[in-house]
Amino acid sequence: MNTLNAVALRVALAVHDRGRRLAAESRNRGDRGSGVVETIIIVAGFAGLAFVVYLAVSNKVHGWINKIPGASGP
């Protein structure tokens, strides 16, 4: 009976230790998606900046075209 109790205790401790290890691993993997989120934010920022530059250049070019004598607008 003592051998059976010892085996049961070892199994219970092994299961408990495995659960603690899995919990620690899941806590350490909590920021796995942060790189993706940061990349999306950076790409969206550059897209917004590119759009603003496009609008500024487009308005400037249309202004130059309208100053040309005899030019017809789009």
C-alpha cells in the first residue's frame, strides 16, 4: 500500500509541476502578437503620410497646370 501511495503522490506532483510549467509558458508568450500590431500601425501611419503627400503634390501640380495659358482642366 505504501508503494501505491508513493506512486500516486509522484504522479500528482508531476501533473502539478507540468501545469505550473504550462502556465509559465503561456504567460511568457503573451506578447507574441505585439509585433504584428506594431507593424500594422507603422504601415497605416506611412500610408496616411503618403496620402497627405499625394494630396499636397496633386494640388500643387493642378495649380501649376491651371496657370498655363490655354490649358484646360481635367
